[in-house]
Amino acid sequence: MVMFMASVLVILVFEAAYNSHPVKCPTSLPLAILHKDYHPGDFIIGAILSQIYVFPPSATFERNPSSDVFDNVIIITQSYQHILALQFAIETINKSPRILCNVTLGFHVLNSNFHPTWTFRVSLELLSTQGKFIPNYKCDMQANLASVIGGPDADVCHYMAIILYNYKIPQLAYGSSPVMNDISPKVFLHQIFPDINQQYKGILQILLYFQWIWIGVIFFTNVSGEKCVENQLPLFAHAGICFNFIETFPLVNFSTEITKMVAEGEKTTRLIMEATTNVVVVHGEIQTMVVLRAMLHISEFEEIPMKTKVWIFIAQMDFTSMSFQRSWPIDFLHGALSFAVHSEEVLGFHEFLQHRKLTLEQEDGFSRDFWKKAFQCSFSTVPGEPMEEDICTGEENLDQLPGSIFEMSMSSHSYSIYNAVHVVAEALHNRHSSAMKKVARRNEQRQQFLKQQPWQLHHFLRSVSFNNSVGEMLSFSSKGELIAGFDIINWITFPNQSFVRVKVGKMAPQNAPGKAFTISEDEIQWAKAFNQKPPISLCNSHCNSGYSRKRIEGKPFCCYNCHRCPEGKISYPKDLDNCFQCPEDQYPNKDQNLCLPKNISFLSFEEPLGIALTVLALFFSFLTALVLHLFIKHQETPIVKANNRNLSYILLISLLFSFICTLLFIGQPTKLMCLLRQTAFGIIFSIAISCVLAKTIVVVLAFMATTPGGGMRKWSGKHLANSIVLSCSFSQALIYSVWLVTAAPFPDVDMHSLIKEIILKCNEGSVTMFYIVLGFLGFLATFSFSVAFLARNLPDSFNEAKFITFSMLVFCTVWVSFVPTYLSTKGKYMVAMEIFSILASSAGLLVCIFSPKVYILLLRPELNCRKHLRRK
């Protein structure tokens, strides 16, 4: 049978008894049955609390006085603590000499049954004579209604405010604020509940703290739940939270629709358990836990696989259950997190509960029903029938009950009720003090106080500010909300159906100094399935550093694929949407998750390559100097004089400097070194090639001059050779002058050519001028090769043109190979390639042209004679 779960409506009634004789009125028991005796001249605070009873749809408003319990009623035993907190607060105030001296406060408790009709009824009950439902008609003892405390269900406060607003009765809601299209009824409504937006911010902070970006949401289908989905969930999405599902609780309806309700519950439960998220945010009211437990219990019969989830409950919820759920497991709560209005343990409340005996509370009409359901006992038996339950003695102790039936520590809702009573009492006290000052000279002070209207208390409630018994400041914001924070609670369950709530964090009030959100992760106990570690709740696995995320079309934005970063880029930390470049002076590591500093790279004298090229350059320099020395020593011999001795000297000296100039390419580039490097190479090489060209031309002209009838003798002298060398060298020098004036080489840093190195190099300034220089040298070499090739077969015992041809072939081969190789290398190897080309081409000239002569000078001196040279 489907039952309506009751919510709480607390009414604080302020009654005054006059010394006149009471008028007899018709009597009938009200729906609510808790009444405190009062005496003429005292004040009575009446209260209406609900969520104690759950009635079937056919239940009436009248209770049979001869029956111990309502027919077919179900008790929510956990909510009985709210009544006891109310009674404890009243007794504490009555015993206090500081507040409302010589005035006794009383209260009434009524049940709203989570239904608008019942809530309207009990609200009107306050406006009637006790025991007689005739609104605005009072006889006998007159009750001056001071304030109403309603909640924690938002709908209860809503319906209550609609009635009581018309009578301008101040109200206090200790649950979530009701959502009203008409704000007029909220004028007299004070909220014993902090700003609800702070709670949603706290939930978001928890999700972000544990990186739970893939969550599920289930909410109760009331105005408050719909407003949360409409206004708050978009803010979650804006902060990076994705929703695996957003689902409603099944509607609790009449018993004729129980099949439909069970089907909806099964559907929702299956959706939750089959979802990939590990975190579910539950937005509901105080009765929501009953529905949630019923939904999870369905899975045992429908073969729905149970998965461990981290439940996050809002502060409006609390642990509640019906009597038939007593034996159901509560281990699903282990590791859950919830928000609760900040509370402290009130001194004396635990002892108050320990001394609670049914025999001492005859006036409490709720206690007998609670006692039966909580202790599973009976007060009467039928003779002859077997005993199914123990007999209630009334001496049972509340601390014997497991926490799932009744808690001995004050819950946050009970703490709110306790504070609400003190707020009303403090406001009454302030109003009484204010009235006493105004009528201090009059004898009718008490009568004037009693005749004040309820709406006059509104101002004092709004401006109340005091410390309660535990030292906490109680005051309201400009919106009528209690200025307080929220506690973050970790639920820990035990096999004996008990549980404890451990405070592991807090959400401070808005605009409070210091850090708003704090949490102690080490104090949280997680479900065993998570191995005592915070679970991961993502749509898919993290994209590790070195990878970037790419969203999957058609799925929420936090569902993505992981792609390796492109070469040269990194991503760090994980779950980045884009990879990024390292700074110019750094490069990515192998895993592409860290930037490492680049090494400074240049061809130095200390590294093996630099040492090898230096040794090679010095060796050929020494060899060239040796050949020059040998030629000078044998300068008068025919082999040296042949083909222009002076050109041979100039060629050897230029080759010597060519080998030495390669040392300018080794070492850290400087401004002077960059200017000298290419200049020395180009001019010295142009002199060397021009000498080879001059020697070739001289050979051809010399042969033509000796031919009968030839007219070339005048062109075969030294002047021609000198002119060729000077003109070619001057042309190259002119090209270099233009280069140095327009775009001179300079030291530069190349951070991009190599990934792991910063290259220190000489920037050529103008690449065009560099290739013009090489082109001019190539032109001279090609022309020299062509002329030498044509003169290679001239009749002579020692024809130098043959050796020049071969040397130019080596030279051209080296430099033709140099261009593509030079362009394909990077860093110091580019410089090494140019050095090698200079050494190879210079060595080719040295070996090909001078090795035959050195051979004759050293090994075949008999051939070094004029007779041999003219043998043919």
C-alpha cells in the first residue's frame, strides 16, 4: 500500500490565559496530539510538526480517542527527534531566568502529511479554539498565536504561508525556502536555513576537488527540484561538469497506481546502476531517503546488478525510513557525502533523551505510537491470541535503538528547530522588554503585552541577533535567511543498522572571512569497493600528459578521445584540449610531457669533430708549407720554373691560407669571426682558382707561341698571368664589398632548426650574395677545367694541363656535391660540411697539381732536367 510521507510543520503558538472563567466549548481531538499544560496568566508556544505519521489516502482528520494508534498508520521514527528537540528547547527556555521571566511557554504539534489539504487544515486549526475546528472562533482559554515554524519540506512552508500570511502571523521555515510566484506570502516568512546557493557552490566545489566531472543527478519532482535543474545545473556545466543522466524520482501516488510507480522506480534504478558514473547527486526533501531506499531494494527482486556509488545529498534531506524498511540494509550509505546546516551538539540534549520514559510523558500523544514502532512492542493484548510482540513497559531506553531507527545525537534539522524556538523566544523577550519600557509607569503592563498582535513580532524576529546556548550567533540576512554555513558530512555505516555522521568539511557563509570551502580528505571513509580511495568519475579515462583531448561528436563535452601531441609540442598536465609549444629555448622530452632546456650547439675545438677537422687543416697546412719550402729550395730547377714559378708560389700560399682559414669556422661565432670567415674563404679561394686558370692559359699560349707562324708569343709572358690573378681576385673582392655593405654576416641564434639544440651560427646576412660568391668560384673553376681539358694532350714531356684538368674535376665535384649537402644539414654539421669542402677542394688542388712535381723533386731528380722536358 502506498503511503503519504509526512513532512514537518512546526507551529509556535503564543497563548495567554486570562483570569476570567472559561467558557465551555465543544471538544474534538485535533489531528496533532502533543499538548503542554499551562496555567492562567502563562504564555503557550504551540507547535505543529509533521513527518511523524504517514496516512493512507482514505485517512480522515479525526482520531478515535479509544484507539492507541491511527488505523493503518506508519511511523517515521527518525523524525520523532524533531518533537523532542522542540520540547527540550521549550523546557530550557522555561528554566532560564534570563528570558521571559515569570512566563511559561507551551506548544502544540500537528501533522501535515505532505499534502496541501492537510497542511491547510492544520494551519486553520491554529486559528480555532483548541479541540474545535472553527477558524476565527475562540472560546475558553484564548491562544495568542505568536509564530509558526514549518518544514523541512518546502511545499509545507508554501501552503502554510498562503493561509497564515492573511493573518500576518510570522513564520519560520527550517527547511529549504519555498518557491512562490507570488512573493507576498514570503513577507512574514523567516528562513532558519542558509542561502541555498552556498550549498550548490559547495557541491560544485566537492565535484571539482575530487575531479568528478561525470555525474548523475536525480531530483524530486517539486518546484524546488525543477528550479535546481533549471538554474543550478547549467552553472555546473559551465564549470566543466557533465551529466551522465538527469532523472526524476518515481512519483508516489495512490495505491491504485502502485504498478506504475514500481515500474518507474525499476526504470530509474536500472538507469542509475547501468550508468558509468560513480557519483550521483540527489536533490530531494526529507522523505526522499524513503523513496531512494525503496528503489534500491527493488533491484534485489528485478535482478538489477548493484554497483557502488558515491551519493551526494543536499541539506534538505535526512535519513528517514518506514517501519517495514527496518531490516533493509543501509550499507549503500557508507562513504556517502551530504550537506547539512551547520550544527553543534547542544549540552544536555543527550541526557534529555536518555531520561526519556513513556510513563513520564502522558501528555505526549505521539510517544505511544512511536514507542510501539521503535521498540516493536504492544501495549495491549487480546486474550487467547498468540503474542507476536513484546509488551511495552514504557521504561525502554532510546539509546538502545540503532541509529537507523533513532539517533541520540542532535541532527541538523533538530538543531534548526532548537534554534527556531530560541529565536521566537528571544523575539518575544525583546518585544516584552520594549513594551515594558513604553508602559513602565502603568500598572497594566502584563495586559498590554498580552493584547499585542502577532504581526508586531515580525520586526523583532527580523532584527534578532544573539548567541544561542552553544555560543553560535543567530541572526538573519536582509533576505530573511539565517546567516550560517553548511557542514559536509561523511556517512559511515555498521552491520547492526547503525551509522554515524562525521563532519569532514564545511562551506562557510557567504561573504565570510577566510576560505569558504574546506574539506579533510584524509578523514573520509570511502566504500570498500573503492579501496578507501576517492573514486574516479569520468566519461572516459584521463588523457595523460603528452596527449590532447578531442571531443566525440554527439556526446557530452567531457567525453573525448585522446590523441598524441604533434612532434615538437607537449601537453601538461593531463586532460588538455590542445598541445602547446615549448619556449624557444626548450624542447619536448620523449613522452612529450615536459620541456627540457636546449643545449648550446656550435662547432668547438674541444669536441671530436672539431678536433679532427683542426688536425686535418693543420696537417694540410703543414704539407702545403713543406711543398712551398721544397719549391723554394729547388726554385732554379726546370721542374719548378716550368709553367710559371711565381704562379706556383702564389697558388701554394693561397692554398696554405685556405687550409688555415678553416680554423675561423671552428669555435663560438663572434662578430669579427663572422665577417672574416666567408671573406677570407672567398678571396683566398678566388686567388687560388685564378692562379690555376692563369697557369692553364699560360700553357696554351706558350704552346701557341712556339708554333711556326704563331703570333701569340707576346701574350705568354708574366704580365698576362698577373693580370688574370689580379682581375679575378679584384672581382671577387668587389662582390664581397657589396655583400659587406648591403648585408654583412653577423652572429645569430637558431632555435628552430634542431629540436634539442640552440645553434650558434654566423648568419650570412644575404644568402643571395653567398651563392653569388660560390657561383663566381664555380665559374672560374669551370672555365679553368674547360681550358685545361682542351690542352691536356699538348705534346710535352711534362704537360701541367693534365694535372690541372684532374684537379679542377676534383674541385668541381666537391663543390657541386657541397650545395645539396650543405642545404640538407643543420647546426654545426653545416659548418663542418663547409670546412670539409674547403679542405677537400684545396687538398685536391695541392695533390693533383703538385704531387707529380714533388715526386720528381724527391724521388726522380734525374728527370728534373731541360733535356727531359724537351725530349719530345
